[in-house]
Amino acid sequence: MTEVIQPKEVLYCGVCSFPPEYCEFGASFKKCKLWLDENDQELFNKLYSDEALATATSSLSIEKQEKIEKDLQKKQAKEEAKQERELQKKLQSKVILKRIERTKRKHAIAISGLEVFEIDMKKLAKTFASKFATGCSVTKNAEKKEEIIVQGDVGDAIEVYITGLLKEKGLLDIKVEQIEEKKKKKPTTPAIPPQ
């Protein structure tokens, strides 16, 4: 008769997705500690209570403990500043929907400015293609940045969809701006009257 070994259940952090024992090596240690305190008090006490910290650092000299603490605080401050800069960059940027006139009464919409928000452009292009039943592709524009080209005059519906998508990510103050690009007409030369 063989003994069946059950798999071990592992708790993963709701903030950084590491096991709680490894959260201190991640970028958002303070948030992870708060999450663990709210969700698993027993494990929190095992890892971060005064006795647990004293036991973990008892073999280190005082200078080494202070150095480790300073390094950890410096790393956390640096990471928080980086996250704040990224958030400010996102809040200052805007999404541009350019309506491009093609032949006769046909139009296309070029969507640019989404790369800042860490949105998968190819998945979004597929979503637009199926949602609006039209052709859609991802291309590089003149500034070497990716943009989505959607065939058809669906700018208003795209604006509503993108605004909702950004709200889901917690970005409420992002501007989604529509502009129009007319096709340049060739100047006509006046006909020369016959002599």
C-alpha cells in the first residue's frame, strides 16, 4: 500500500503575486505587508512580529542590521519614486484618435498613445476587429511608435471603449482626443482656352 502525498497549498500575495516570504524582495513591500496583515494574521505574525524579526537578525551585528535596514528603505523609496513617475507620465499623456479620410466616403481611425498604459496592442486590435466587424491592424507610425488602424468611421464607439478600458485600470483623468485629417486635394490647373 502506497501513501498518497497531497500537494502543499501555497498562499500568494495579492499585491506582487510572490509567496509572502519573498515579498520583501519585491517592489511594493509596504503594500504587501498591509495585504498580508489583512488577509492572514497568523502568517503575518510569524514573519513580521517583533520576536520573528529579533530571531532573524540576532546573528547579525548591529552595524550590519542598520546597513540592511538603510539599504531596504533606500530601495523602497527608489521604487516608490519610480512608480510615482510612471503614474505621472500616464496621467500627462493622452490618446489620440485620428480620423483619416480615404477615397470617396471611406474613413479609417488611427489610434496612438496607448503604449504608455501597458496595453497589448495586438489583443486590442483583435477586440476592435471583432467588436466592429471591420479590418484592424497594428502598425508603426512616423515616430516609430505602435498605433492601431481601424477601417471605418467608428471613432465615437472607439472613444467610449478606450475611456472605459482606462477607467478599469484606474486612470480616470486621461484625455481621449479625436482629430480629423483630410486628404489633400491636388490643385487643379485652369484649362487653357483654344486659340
